[in-house]
Amino acid sequence: ATWEFTVEVPGVAIMRQSNRFFFCGHTSGKVSLRDLRTFKMEHEFDAFSGSLSDFDVHGNLLAACGFSSRGLNGLSCDRFLMVYDLRMMRAITPMQVHVDPLFLRFIPTYTSRLAIISQTGQCQFCEPTGLANLADIFHVNTVGQLLMSFDVSSSKQALSFGDSGGCVHLWSSAPEVSFNSYSRETELALPCLVDSLPQLDWIHELMPLSLLPMPLTSTEPLLSDWPTSLITPSPRRAPLVDPEILRTMKTVGFIGYAPNPRSRPRNQVPYKIKDIELEYDSYNQVPESPIGRDEEPHLYMVPKKYRKVTIKYSKLGLEDFDFKHYNRTLFAGLEPHIPNAYCNCMIQVLYFLEPVRYLVQNHLCQKEFCLACELGFLFHMLDLSRGDPCQASNFLRAFRTIPEASALGLILADSDEQTGKARLGRLIQSWNRFILAQLHQETLEQEGPQAYRGASSSTLGSSGESVIGRLFGCEVENSSLCRCGKETVRSSLTLLFTMHYPEQRSPEEYDFAEILKKSICLEQSTQAWCDNCEKYQPTVQTRNIRCLPDVLVINCEVNSTKEAEVSVLIVEMPLSICFIVEGLTFDTQAEDMRHVWIPLSLKMCISKTQGLEVSSLSEGEELTESEEAEGASVFDLVVTVSHIQDARTGGNLVAHIKVGETYHQRKEGVTHQQWYLFNDFLIEPIDKAESAQFDVNWKVPAVLYYVKRNYNAKYDLRIKNPIDASVLLTEASLARKQRKSHATFIPLMVSEMPQAADLVGLDAEFVTLNQEEAELRSDGTKSTIKPSQMSVARITCVRGQGTNEGVPFIDDYISTQEQVVDYLTQYSGIKPGDLDAKISSKHLTTLKSTYLKLRFLIDTGVRFVGHGLQKDFRVINLMVPKEQVIDTVYLFHMPRKRMISLRFLAWYFLDLNIQSETHDSIEDARTALQLYRKYVELSHNGGQEEFRKVLKALYEKGRKLDWKVPDIDSADGQGSPKSTNH
């Protein structure tokens, strides 16, 4: 039977169908949506005021083009496409195009692109929710004819245009386009139903004879006898999941979550069926172990330990992040999430140079932003750490204030760091040159006005000569010879040397020692001013050195695109060992990897006759007596800094450092030397040959450090802590409006100076400098990409014993020169203006001043009492031994239970209502001290069992009240905890 429907739809010009609606486009400019079963109108869009030209539907989007009414002038083509969201049944932002649209079609291949066609032959492709681009306009050559029709093949590989001259123009993206000329659903042969036919009643007179099957009397094959291979449904196999997704995937139940590796555009799958089939068949299986996925050799060319490491943040911040997985040594790594933390590897390099470590820890001056002081504070933290990572936030904060660093382009914008646009190889070499010059300048200062409140200046540099100059400095003689014969000679001090590579095209062999010698004793021709000729003349400039430094620093300069364009000079080493350096190519295919192009030891000597002599020294080889008599020295390689080029992460910097005996003795109690890889907070021992192996494809050398053998014996390696009790004495406030009558603290008297094991109540308040960066996962959970950058704004310390117990002796507001994006007044009590020296009425100090006070208290051995001190010390950038921290958040905590706020603990145990409107650090520090006294009382009186019962009652009460402190005058009697037995 055939069913016929008659639906009266006046003025319908275009019809489309989806799995939800039947769409009708009207000549009046409207689009109606009808039910597929009843054809009743469900919705209607009034798209254009004139008439509708064309529309198309794909997914949840409907796009239409048409004509707008222009009054008496008739209709004009509207260059705005109307786009509708079929989920909400409303229009979204119209899309402006650059052609007069007459036809449009969705081409859902890679993305939901729209093809917009004008009658004159212009064709534009664009996204329905994006902006149209002029570069995406193409032209169909119709030889003056107008386009009258347009369609897209069902395979989406071909476009066809019909013009008024009767021609059809076929466009495709490939020479061999695949499409069906008569695109309709294939009718497959039905299986034979002889065995399943119903029983026929022969007696029935009305039984149709057509139900009788035709007997097969011929042996010839029928047209419907298709082979099984052609009638078996074979769906297109899905492409393989990106191995990076499998490597980083975390499974929750039966669902896996992984960050988007951004390796392909959204919703795009390459249309290469054969390649996918072959790849699918040759791929055996995906390793189920995450470790197995990481070790798949074809996933990365960069070894895992060299890749950029990132911290995975959770609701607990860093508390549940396993740093031990990346560092099983007792040395401290550095966290990479701070702005300009690209220099972490060089900070580690300076730390493991023993004289530098002692120099900066003995240095202390009055400058607010002194890199030598901040390095000393950071190195002290690295000394105290037992494998836990530190952060160089205070050092980098001071670094950002140095004008020279900004002028040299060393301060990166956040966008450059995240997108990998920074040229890290060149950047770290410039940073290396800057930091040596800066430390040299800062440690040259004499005792007197720059010394901190009478604290002795560094004994290492008290003679007027900088230890940096003695360590790295090399006196050089620069000679300029004009062609007129006049020679000018001047002397200077250089702290490092830059490699200069030959530019010849001849395939000569060059030894590292030979290139190094030519780079140190540099000879080059340039235009220079000649006083004798009184004009610029070609001048030969020659550099010679008069002495050898104790630490030879070399910038490799393997970063210039100029040399990349210059000819590649092949260095044919006996073992085919090489890497590319500014015009040099070195191969890394040696079987014996113990032999490398960069020598692990050098022999250097300055002779009166031949000048500087440099040669490689093989392992185990020593100087002869005659060479020692001539003043020859052996330099051992101790540092190589490499730029890791990884397209997926934007690259990173790592350091190979030969850690000396004294460091192992302090950390591990053993005496030996070992090479380590330092990659931010990843630290791993490596073989010494690996430190000098490079591969231009991913590991490019940037900085080399050679040290003179036994050079430490020349220096006084004793740390004399320059921080004394004078830092706690009364100091003037930076605020101009502060009055003594408004003082919120009483400084310590000399008789009150803290002793070891004394209690000090501490609390700190913070402001936000940069907001947190996070993304929402598909399951609705939040993933922190980069935490908010906090800065300490107020630090309060109160006395923990004596007659003045509970009276603050430090209540410093910290002045900041950086822009504050959120004062967090509700939680910190800090208001705009409190940190501004011009208008603040608070006791305003520098961060360095308050930091020194806390450092002195830590060095004295006091015990800090507070609530949530771990975060406080982290933001202040202090490393405090665990035995000196009493944190009330852990004292009143049961395993696998939530942490309890200070306000709820104060209400429950002390019957105090604090933090009702805002936070006050004095009040919080006092409350923490009182809670500690309460804890001592409860644990001593009843023992651990009784105290456990108290904690259970605390958690039961908290759950009943939803951990909210009730109002004091609450009518239900919950306003006071007195009714609770504890």
C-alpha cells in the first residue's frame, strides 16, 4: 500500500532534512521547521526581510543567506549570513562575508566549514562561528557566465558549479577525486529465504501465486549473487588515539582523562582510508602500563628525562604531587611555574660552584633588590632542603627590578614563556653574561654605608677585589692596529668567552681546543675610528690574555641563524662524533660514546714565546714536571647547559653538573663526585660522557664551565652568617603618614632576644599578583594549569612566652612595586593603599628587611606556631626545618579527614569568635598560640586516647554545623560550644 500526504506549504523554495526536522525555506525569507512524522510546523525563523536565497543544516547549526528589503529600491543581497543554534532555537551572531552570497553548503570534512558562492563565481570558505578571511576567497572561471546552481558530492571531496552557459565546473582537492556520479543508497541482495518461507495453504482460492519462489533451473550466476566480501558491512575504522594522550591519560573507573596535546585541530580527522587501514593492521596493541607508554621509542625523539617537566596541581595544591618520583637524591630542585624561571638551571650551576656559594651566603648589604643577597638566601634554602624542591620567587622578583636585565631583554612576558617563542639558547647565554657582571659589581662594594647595619661585609671580598673577578676574571689585552700603522692597546677584565667558529667551506678538521684558542685569542677585522687618520679605517683587532681564570666560562653561541645559512663545515672525527654549531656539523653516530668532541679535560698554558696553548687531555693523563714548571694548568669540565628543542612543549633548558665531594658529604655523608642532570625539579645521576654528548636535532649546547683542578684550595670556604640580632631592633617605617601612636607592635628589647626552642606565634597575609590559570575538563572538574602568583603583604610575629605573651614584636606591611590584581581584603584584611608608602598609615617595610628578621629567628632555633604555616613559608620563600614548625591545622586533624579552619577551632575550643568580618594576622597568631596551649593541655591530661575522643567529637560537631560557626546570639543554643563536652 502507498500512503500519500498532501502538505500545503505556500512559497517553499528550498527543502532540507535532518534526523530531527524537515526544513522548508520560503520565498518570504522565513525558514520553518516541521515534524518528520506529522509535518506540523514546530518552529519558524524569520531570517531575511526580503527573500531567502539558500540555506543548509549541519549538526546543531542552520546557516542561511538571502536578500534584504531596501524600500523602494527593491531587494539587495545581504552580506550577513544568519546562523541559528538548533539546540536553543535562537539566532547567534550573524557572520559577515566578503562576497554576495547566493548559494551556501556545509562541507563537514575536517571542520564544519561553509562554502559561500556568489553568482559571479566568487567562492569563500569560512567557519560558521568564526570570522571570514579574505585569504579564503577563490574564483570560479565562468567566462562571463553566471552561476545558476551549486552542490557538494556526498563524499565531500568534490564541488560542482553549473553556469548559465550550460557548463558544469568540477572542483576537488586532489587530482583523483572519489565520488559516486549517481549518489543514492546501495540496494544489497537479500539472503535466500527458501528455508524460512511461511506455510502456504493451497486450498485457499485467493492465495497469490507471486508468493511461490522461482525455481533455479539455470546454472548461470544471477546478477544479485554478489561475493560475500562486497556485501559484508565494513565501517571505517577510527584513527589511532594520539600516543601522547595515552601516555598522559589517567583512568577514573572506566573513563580516561588526558590533557589535549594540541597536535591536530579540533574535530579533524585526515581523510586517508588506506593509510589508516595499513597503520591499523600493522599496529599490534597499545601498552596498558603507563610506564610502557612513556618508554615507547617512536613517541618522542627527546628522552623522557630531558623533556619539560610540569607540576600537576590538584585541590590540595602541591601536597599530593610526588616530587620524589622526579628526584630521588637529597639535592633540591627548583620549581618552574614562576615567571622567568628559565634560569633555574644556571642558578643550580652557580650553587654547585663552592666559592660562589660561600661568597653570596657571606654577603649582606642594605640594597633592597640585591641579586647577591637573594642568591645567598636561596642557596641557604638549597642547603637545608633534603630533596624537597625550592622556588626562586624572591630572587626572580629582585631580578625583574634590575634595569639592565630589562634592557638586555632577559625579562620574558608570560605569553613568550608559555608559547615557546623565546630563544632560550641565546637567552641563557645572555643571562650568564649578565649575572656574572652583576655579582661582580655587587660584591665589589666596600664595608661602610652598604654593609647591613654594622654586619661585617664579605670577608672574601673585603680587599677591594671581587671574588667573582678572581674566580671568573681574566685580564685581556686588546690591540687595534690601523693600516696607517698606529696601534692602540688597552686592558680590561672579561668574565667569559664566546665561541667563534670558522666560516670556510673547505672540509678541514677542527679540534675543540683549536677553536677555543682562536675564540680566546680572537683576531678580526672591522671598521674603527683612527685618531691618526681622523676617520673610520679598516682595523685589525687582536685579543690576548695575560692570565688564566680559575673558572673558564664559555658561551657556545650555537643559536645564530646567520651561521645556519653559512656553509656547513664537516668535521670528520675518527669516531664520527659531532654536533652542529654555527656552521659546524658534528655527527652523533659513534659506537663508543665515551669519546666526545668536547673534551672532559683541557691543558692550558701561557708561554712567553707562543702565547696561549690549549690542548685536550685524555682521562687519567697528568701534567709532567716540565709542564708544571712552565705554569700549565688542567681544566676539568664541570658544567654543560643545553637547550632542549622540543616542538610539543616549546623547549626547555637543562644543566649537567659535576657535583663535588663537599656537597655529597653535607647531603649524603659520603665523599665522591658524580654527574647529575638538573631539569627544574627533576634530578637524576648520569654518566660523565652524556654530559658532553649533543644532538642538534634536540639537544644543543649553550654554556660550558671548565674549572682549574684543585682551585677551591685558594679560597676561604667558611660561611660566617652575616644576619645578627640587630635586624630585630627598631627600624623606621617607609610610610610617610605612619605615627608611633598607631604602632601595632612592641619591638623586642635586648633582654627579650629569643632563644632556641622559644615559641613564636606567626601569621601572614597575602595579595594576588597574577590570577590562577585553569581549564575545565570534559567531566566538569577544574584543572589548574598555572597557580595564582601570590605576594606576602603582612607578616606578624607575637611573643610565645614571658610576661608579654601574645604581644606582637613584628607587624610589618610589605611594600611592593609590582601591580596587585587582588588585595583579597575579605581574607587578608589588606586594603588598597596599605602597601603604598605615599598614603599608607601602616608600619611599611621592604620584603628583604622582614625576611632577615624571620631568617634570624629560624637560625636561632625558635619554634613557630601558626595555622597553615606550610603555605605561609612557601609564599615568603623560606625553608624552615620541620622540627621548628608547630602547625595547628595538623594538631587537630584526623587522618583522611578534612582540614579544619582556625575560626572553627577557636570557636570550638576557645569560645572565641574570630574572623567574623575580615582577617587580622595579630588575632590569628594569638589564637594559634592559644590553640597550641589547649592542645598541650588536652594531650597531657587525658593521653592520646582521650585526645582522640575529643577529635571525634570535634568532627561530629563540625558535620552537624556544616563546619560553619553559628551566630553568638543563635536562638537554637548553638551559638556557644559550651554545650559540647570536650
